[in-house]
Amino acid sequence: MRMKDRLVDQAKKLTSSGVVVRVVSNDRVMRLATGVMDAKNRLRAARERAAEAWDILLNGHALPNIDPSLDDEAGVHGATPSRAAARRPAAPAAPAASGAGLSVVEETASSEAPRERGVASRPHVNGVGSNGAGSNGAGTYVAAAAEQQLATQMAARTSLARIGGRDVFEKAYKFMTADNARAMGVYPFFRPLDFNNGPEAQLEGRSVIMLGSNNYLGLTTHPKVREAARNAIDKYGTSMTGSRLVNGSMRLHNELEQKLAAYHGKEAGLVFTTGYQVNIATISALLSNKRSVAMIDKDDHASIYDGVRLAQAAGARMVRYKHSDPAALDSALSEIADTEGALVITDGVFSAQGEIASLPGIVEVVKKHKARLLVDDAHALGVIGPGGRGTAAHFGLGKEVDLIGGTFSKSLASIGGWLVGERKVLDYIQHFAYSFLFAASAAPPCVAAAMASLEVMQEEPWRQEKLRENFTYMRTELQRLGFELGKTETAVIPIYIRDDLKTVMMWKSLLDDYSLYVNPFITPGVPPKQQVLRTSYMATHERKHLDHALEAFEKVGKKFGVI
């Protein structure tokens, strides 16, 4: 036998041996091999990132206002310097509202999907291509390729916000990620419900268990709340058709303001048209010059960031401190000038993590530096504290917090916003906040529904007790199954997946296979590696709903290798 033939024969024996087969079929080995073979593309991506950074340095493009959805550490007091320095500059984009993930973003230029202006490429859906190929053979390959393409887009996409030129719509035409996800049947956002009846809802004609609502006390369908809204329509009509400044104020607004103030033990209250408007109006009105500093927790809600941006337009500064870290806040406040005044702003309960702010330490630091404190209690009202009074009451610090604000759209089962504090401060805000002065007032049925909900909350304390029982049960059982839940202490329980595509695919499986509705939070709605399935619970969930959900989470978690 010739030497060449002997070598070929030995190679065949080697490749068919058990050891080699096991090595080749090992997932880790294959991933390593794939990485080596893909080195060219990885280098190209690295060059693109370096070119982007070099362009910023050369041309002096101003960095955007940092927000938590884009950069987890940069510019944050108390962040680890080495990690902060290692991050690349953030691209400008709007922060996520309550976690919505697909923002104004797009895949990198390396994506080779064919497209036309404003028309999505048509990936294969559920293994079926445009040519009718089934899920076997080529069809399976194409579907897998389409899925991989989406994964690549989700992992490597960059902001479109800097695209400019003669046509301001250009960035819109280049935004294809949402269209591609819709075409593949994996787009999780803006799904229209047929109706939502509390613990169960109807989606596209079928019943689903709702674990994605902020209806914490289950009051949206309460008979007293519904009756109050109907009576308000009969008496006042559907709208005041004007702002609070002119013809939009009515006694109903004032009555609710007084009740909210009394409920929180504050001097006065102010009712807004939306909860988002509360932060925009309050922050921009109080921080209105160059001697003002917004001192914010880096994980604060998007409405707080937008309020700060308005204040920055008037000359105010923004300083972020490490999440729920009083020591970092102390350090940041120590650096402001004697001529500057600071407003410290924090969520009471953080909407993505379900974590309660470290309010005792924050209050101590605020008092030390003679600053002022605003707490956004959107996710705390009705959930924590005696009588559901929120974060400050939870810690016995109601008198120590200057301003407390929130929304009607969660425990108060309506639409609108509220703020309580000193009368003179609220009087100033309502006269100097443009977003309050020139916005149409909250509609009568919304105000009446919120007021009825506030009354029911106090009349039926069992709702808060049942809510705590439900979310404590789910937190305990999900941890027992092996899921990572973070530091949640409330009705918001995030299940950490830490991967964009896996988060979306798990969401789809839970909905399609188990009729379980949850909310996927992916980048840039959350920082990289912080992707979660966000679940939230109600007082009206029954044990059968929760046990079905646990069974679904266990099966899907194992299917995707999360547990």
C-alpha cells in the first residue's frame, strides 16, 4: 500500500473513532470551531467598532445623554472604573419605557439580507419559505438561517439616530429589525388584546393567563370603579377639552388631589394627565437653570430621564449614581458646587427589577447635603407599605421625602398621574411646568375611576395581602426551579435570561404552547446581559393560574437550557 493510501486509511479510522466523534459533537468544541472559522467576520466587526470610536474622536461628535438602556456604567458615580472605561461610546437613542426593547435600532452593515426601501426581507416563518418549502431539508436550513440572521441583528445592531441628511425619514427606511421579526412571527410588542379581564385576557381569539399587567390590585374591573367612571361620563362628559390652566380644572380634580395628599400625609396634591407627565413637568420646572443638578439613580425610569433632558435644555446638569447605592450618591453630592442645588430622584420600586430603593440610606445622604428628594412610586403604590402607601411609608419615612409621585395606570386602575408634597412647591410646579400648563387635563371618567380605586384600596386591605401572598409564592417557587430572579421584593418578578434571541423565543413558546402572557425585555430596553422575561402579579390571580404558569416556566426553561 502506498504511503498516501495508508495515511488516508489511518485518517478514516481516526475520524470514525469514538473519541473523535464525541469531541466533534461536543457543543463547546463546535462553538470554539465556529468562532475560529468566523474570525474574519469578528475582525471586521471589531474594525467597524474601532472606526466608529475613531470617527467620534476625530470629528468631535458630542456624546449623547447617557441613559440606562444603552450603557450600564459609564459616567456613573460608584461604578467600577475599569468596566466604565472599557465600554465603547453609547449611540444616541431613546430610553426604554417600561422595558420595550425594539427601539430605533438596526442591524449592522454585515447583514446580507436582501431588502428594498421600506420593505422587509421575507425570512421563512415556522420553517416554511416563500416558495412553499416545508420544515424538512432545505426548508429547515433556510428557517434556521433566518433565525440566525435575526439573532445576529439583535446582537450586533447599532443605533440609527445619527443618520442624517436631506431626508429625515432615511433612518426610518433603514430600520428593518421589527419588520423582520414580524415576518418571522417572533415580534413580541404592540400585540393587540381583544380584551383584558384581569388575571386572564383574550389575545387573537384565545384565552391567555396574564402575567404582564401592572393591574396589581385587580381593580380595573371592580364594580365600584366601573360605576364611578360611568357616573362621571353621565355627569361631566368624556373630556374637559382644555388644560388645567384655563377651562380644564373641575372640582373632581381638586377632590382627588386632597384625598391623595391626606392618604400620604402631605400638605397638597396635584393631578396630571399621565404618570409620564408627572416626572417631565416636575423635574423640568424645578431644575430650570445652570445652578441646578439632577442626581438620579442610573436605573431610573425613562420618564425621569426625559424630564432631566428638558431641564438640561435650561442649563441644568445630570449626574448619575450607582444603582440604589447611598455611598455613591454621597460621593456625587460631595462634588457639586456650593452654588448648585440638587434634586435627587429615584424610583421607589424599580420597574424592571422589582427591587425596592435603599431609601433609608438615600434619605440620610440627602439630608446631609441639604438636597431635595423626589420618589417615583409608580410600582409601589398599593403594593408595599402600610395600606399600600408606597416606599416612604414602607420604611417609615413619609415625612422625610419631599415629593412623591406616581401614576393612575397601575394600582389605581386608570390613566393619569399624581404628585404630593408641600403646597408652595406644587403651586410653583403647576405655574411653571409647560408640560402641565399646556396639556389637556385628565378626563373625568379617568379621575373618577382613580378616586374610586383609592377608596377601594383602603376599604379592602385583603387585596394587598393577597397580592403579597401571590408574588411571594411565585418568587419562592421560581427560585426553587432554578431561575435567576435578582433582588426582587415586590409584585414585579424578572426572570433573567441574559440573551436577546433566547428571551424572545422563550416568550414565544410560553405564549404559543402554554397560553402564558409575559413581557420580554431585550436590549436596548435593558443593558446588555440584563435581558429578562418580566412577570407581574395581581391580587386576583388564583392558585390555578400560578401553578399553570410554574409548570410552563419549568418546561420552557428546561427546553432552552435556562434551568
